[in-house]
Amino acid sequence: MTTLTQTTCCYCGVGCGMLVESDGERIVGVQGDPAHPANFGRLCSKGMTLPLTAQSLAGRVLTPELRTTRDAARAPVSWDDALETVASRFADVIRRHGPDAVAFYVSGQLLTEDYYVFNKLAKGLVRTNNIDTNSRLCMSSAVSAYKMALGADGPPTCYDDLEAARTVLFAGSNMAYAHPVLFRRLEAAKAADPSIRWIVVDPRRTDTAAMADLHLAIVPGTDVALFHGMLHHLIWEGRIDRRYIDAHTEGFDALKQMLRGYTPQLVADICGIDESALRQAADWFGESPAALSLYCMGLNQSSHGTEKNLALIHLHLATAQIGRPGAGPFSLTGQPNAMGGREVGGLATMLAAHRDIGNAAHRAEVERLWGVQRLSDKPGLPAVEMFDAVRDGRIKAIWIACTNPVHSMPDSERVREALAAAEFVVVQEAFHQTDTVPYADVLLPATSWGEKAGTVTNSERRISRVRAAVAAPGETRADWWIASEVARRLAPRLDVPPEPFAFSSIETIFDEHRALTVGRDLDIGGIDYALLEQRGPQQWPFPSGAAQGAARRYEDGVFATDDGRARFHAFEYRPVAEPINARHPLRLITGRLRDQWHGMSRTGRVGQLFEHAPEPALTMHASDAARRGLRAGDFVRLSSRRGERVLTLAVSDDVVSGSVFVPMHWSGQFLGGGGVNDITLGAVDKYSKQPELKHAAVRVDPLTLPWRVAAVRRGDALQLHAAVQPLLAERRFATVRLEGDDRIVVMAADDEPDADWLERLHTALALPRDESLLEYRDARRSMTKRVAWRDTLIDGVLVAGSEADVAASTSLLARVRETAPWTRARHAVFVADSGPAAPRDRTVCQCKSVRASSIDAAIGAGADVAQLKAKLGCGTVCGSCVPELQRMCAAPGKAATQPFATNAA
């Protein structure tokens, strides 16, 4: 018998409701919850495959682990031993060096209750504000700008504004990839009313940009200049709302005076766009009955991210495009509960319920409600500074929960150095295979999606209940329970009563959290678990006695500032932190793929999520590639002042000349050496302390790697991946991916053959060494081909040699995917499968497994998007592929031949 459990998705901040199907022990299916107001039953490709990530416990952390010395291996221990060790080691550091010698780095993937307990543990018990979160890398510039302009954190908009907007400005957001469920609503609104205009500001021609009425492909980092130029045009054309400005804002005249120098022609030259395009964008925005801006990492992940956000908010305030249906600045949250983390004060620079650390009255309120004394008035260290402090010894012990900073932080070599230098590192994690886990002195097993209970808050300020569908596996525990148990043991060691830090249930945590919000801008005094059970997800503010929460904020023109007026801020445009030069002449842009998420600790467990973009690649404009003598599929060395990474080349006009693009997802678990953040820099925004992850000055050089290795193996792909991953870093280039339900694919290249490494790869792939293995070897050419058999089925293939040797083995490697038995003589497998490499036929529609060649053939026969849906089924399930289908229809024949690496497999 199966049961359905209501919960939410664990990926982006849309907050999609889900119905999880379980058989009592395992999650066996999922569907969108048609009653949930965030998604009304829709799910994206990642959400739809969540059950596949939970089907196997391979790779899960299932028991506490501890090592007594840094050079020892961790060993399983009891929970009591692990918790006592954490408490005693933290207490020892605090006694010797003070509370600011410890730190906590947590995650926007925690539930609100988890976040709350960690925040209270750090600030109320330890009395340090050194608790920060990966939301610092995601949303902190949006937070700073909302507070500076509007007086409080939190979008003034709601999801209903997606349908009500008449002009939509996308800024630094490839929403078609990053927030596909919300993008479906925009698509439907525009299909119903083609007069709705879309403006996309993005250096790349993304799927979102390809659907725009106007695409402003600006030079990376020039967003402030663009928005200043648009506002200049609106002011001098008389298209601002002066009555609104005078009645509801402050600071406009100083901003107007500064904007005199930002003429459209000057700004167009700075941004690298046509002046007419800038004027058109400004006119559409200013004249619109309802203008909505949607923005994400392209604005936030910048050393001037707060000013980018502010400059965009200025456009809304100056034209009164705020506080009414379809209008307003809408920051799209990147993580499932970044908003909830901000609500409980889970950042180093804030207190609970949007209070300020430096405000004595705010500290007194929290002390009274928490039953503690002497909260620290010293702001904590935000993420980049925190790990720098670990590196130089100011912070001795750090506790990392539900995040992977070795992969996600900029200039990640410094993070590796920091964790290697720390006295004591605690990692609380659900999965063994992250780049941070190897640094753990204590590894604490946490529950994961489908096993957790509590609440989350999505991008439109809507609180949803999260319910566990299955029991926690092994010895895993809820994140809040782990933090609470350490607090209970730590308090006596710090001579503090333990009672304020011991929680009996998640509901008591939520009740304490909502009590702190009463009277604040995010007042949720009217929301409790009973209400959420009866009426479903609710938006804040929702004070006690209210009938419902507020969908939109500032509808009356009264803002959350002391005087009720919004603030304009006058500041000049400043360029990126690291300008290009002769040594590093290219601009690196990083970003997301459609079917992967963050460091792939979860999405990397599902083979079908690799089918759209199977391997890490650097994308370059065709003219830039030609000038360097590069072709698609070549190896290139991407380097900056901090590090380098070897990748394969993809050529596309979607990036402008002078820029290159690399996805941010591939970590050291899938790419030898680590991800692209070895290249990025740690420069941060002066207000938000968010780093400039989106831009770095780089160079790209050709690289010849004559020795190639390719392998495909059938079996338990997660276990095989765990065995292969430690070998990746030993090669100049190496990558691993899952394929289908039961296969793993390994690709590697280097300067010269390494027979010992090849044998270790053979062992890691669990290839046999008996009569079931057939080998062909040419020692003179250092070429090896090995085929493993299971009865008459080809179970694995390993090929090593020259590029030509691997390319000629394409169909041999592909035979591991076949289920039909081999009926010829075994040795004939080497002869029958020689031939040139075939280009990869990419999967465009993951839900229906529709490949690019089939779509191109249908388009060639005259099909449009509607006919593709009817004939092939693509785009009819989650809809994530619809933007790409539209692009393919507009430029037939191109998609199927886009190269990804050498792709011999």
C-alpha cells in the first residue's frame, strides 16, 4: 500500500508543493500538489526526478563519524560520543580564545526551525555573531537593497503579479533554467496576450533572452550604468511620477543631479548596446500599466550587487511601479529556504525577525524573548571573511551544516587551505560525496528531502509545511535536533542554563520563532501549525487577528522606514572588481544549467539529469575560438590570477565575443580538481559582503592532451562513482557522470600514459580480471581496449590510447547501453565497432526522452512548437524544454550538432 504526503521541493526558492508517494519505507513517486498556490501542480525536471535521488542509500551519511587526529581516517561512533566531542571541543576553544574563535556556516536548504536553533545556539548560547550562510552567496545583495530602499527585507510582490504584469524586465536571471515553474506562468500569460513585453538584460543569449521582445546583451557588470541611463531617459522625457516621488520617497533630487551625466549615448557605449535599445527599454518600462522586474544572481553576485539592485529599484520608485498588481521589484530566491533563514536572523549581520545587531533595543528584545543575557553587539564575519579568519587562525573551530563551501565559495583554494588549517571542523551533511566532507573531524548524519519536517518560506513570502514522507534512514537525525543536542551539552560547559536551548518538537521551535516576529515587518503572529494544516501555505505579514496574509507590500505607499518614505541613493557606476587586461583578456561568466542544481550532491545522483548537458564545458564565441585556432571539443586551459581548470570547448554565438561561460555545478566529485570557483575571486560588495562570483578576468589557451581514456560500466552507478571519484584529481582532465539507471561514464586525458592509474581505474570500475574480460592491447601505441562480459551481455568497456583510438571506439562504448545479447564471436567486438566518432545526439526533453535529432527532423518537416508537442510529446510534462524548442524552431538544424567534449561514450 502506498501513501501520499504533502511536502515541498528542496531546490530553488519557488517553493513548489509536492505530493510524495511512499510505500512505507521508500519514496517511490512524486507529483506536483495541485492545491499549492506556488505551483498549482507544476514541477520542473529537477523536481520531477526527486524520487530517483532518494531510491538508494548509497553515498548517504548514515552514522556519526569521528577522527581523533587530523591524519587519521574517520570511524563510526555513537551519537553520544559525537555530540560530546563537538560540545567539548567547542567549549575548549571558547574558553581558550573567546566566543568569536568559533563559527557556524549553514544553509538556505535548512528548514526554518533548523535555522532558528542554529542561530540561537550561536548568538544566544555561544554569544558570537559568527554564523553565516550560503545565502550570503545568493541573496544578501537583494536583502541590503530592499532594506536601504524600502526599509525592510522581503519582496513587495507576489506570484500573481507574473500574470498581471504588462512589461516584464528580467535582469541577470535565466529564469527559464533557474525558476522554470514560475517561467511557465509568464509563458502562459504572454501566449494569452502577445502585447505583454519582455525585456531581458543578460550578457548571454540564454533561453530566456531568446524569447524576449528586447534583449540587452550588456557588457558584464555594467547593470548600474544601464539602469542609470534608463532612469536618465525617463526623467528628461518627463515619464516619471513626480507626485508619487514627492509623496512617498526621499533623496530623488540628489539622484537626479548625479544622473545628469548618464546620457543614453554614453551609457550605451559603456554597456556595449545600441542607444535606441536603451531608450526602447526605458520607454516600455515607464509607459507600462504594470512593470515587473525579476532578478537573481546576475545582479546579486557582484562586488556592486547592492547598487545594481538599488538602481533597478529606483526605476520602480520613480515611475510608481510598486505596490500594485503586476508591478514591483521581485528578487527571485535561489534556495528553498533562503527567505526563512533571513527571517530567523541566520546571517552574521542581523538578528532574529529582521532586527539589527547594532541596535541595543533590538538586542534587549531578543535577550528577553530568548531568556539570555549579553548578546554580542559585534557583527559577525560574513562568508568570505569567515573563511579567511579560519585560514589565518582567528577562528579555530567551524561547524558547517548542509552546504559545500569548498565548491561554492569564490577562490576555493583559500577555503581548502582554511579547513586544512582549522583546529576542529564539524560537517553536518546527508551525503558523503561533497568536496567539504573530507575536511570533517566530526561528520554528523542529517536527514534529507522526504525525511524532514518543519516549514519553509518561498520567494513570495509564503510559509509552507514540510512533512516527512518516510522515516529517517540509519542513524540520521533532523538538523534542529543535532544543534539542540549540542547546545544542551555545551551550555553547562559555558556556565549557562541549558533550558532555553532544549526543544522538544519542531512546533515549539516555530512558536518561539513567530513570537519574535510579533510587531515586526514580518509579523506572523497569526500563523501556527494548526492554521497551516487547515488552510495551507500562508504569506506574511500575517499578524494575530488578521484574516489572511498580505499578498503585496507597500500598497498604501507607506514603507518600512522610520518616516514611511522609500529612499533613493545617489551613487556612481563602478566597473567590475577585476578588469580584463592583455594577460587575462576574457570575461568569465558563470551560471546555471537547466537540469542540475548547485554542487550536484543531489541532482548528480540521477543519470537522466546529465542528458541535456552531459559534461562540463567552456562556451566561447566562434570568432574568439577561430582566432585561437580552437574547435568545438578541443581541450582548453581556463586560467585566472588564482587558479586554472581544464575543460572542453563548446562554440556558440550565445556568448558575445570577449566573454566565456562555464556552468557552476561541476564540483570535484564530477570534475578532476574541482569546479570553476578555483578561478573566481573573493572581492565582495561593501554593503552586503556578497562575492563577485559572476565575473573574473581570465585567459583561455589551447591544450594538447594526447593520452585519452574512456570507460562505460554497468552496475550500481552511485557506488561506482564513489570508487572512481578519488582518481579524478590525478589527471589533467577527468570527468565522471551517471547515465541512465545503471551506468557510469568516465572520460580522462593527460600528457602521457599512466599504466598504474589505468589499473586503479579498472579496479574502481569493478571490471573483472578473469575469463569474462576480453582485452586487446597494442603496447607500441600504448593502446588498450577491454570488454567485460556478463554471459552474452557487454557489461563494461575501458579504452585507453590516442584521441583517434578513443574516437574509433564510440560504438563499442555505446554497446554497454544495449540490452540485446552479443551473438557473434567475442573477439569480433573489436573489429565490428571501429569507426569515426559520431556527434552526440542530445536529449532536449528529459521527461519524454526526446532527442535533438528527432526534433530537428520534425522541424525540417514543417513542425512548430505546438506540433512538436503533439507529435513527439516534448514540452508536455514539466515544460522546461519549451524555450529550447522555440529556439530550435527559430534556428532549425543547430541544436543536434552542438558539441559537448569528445563524447566518445
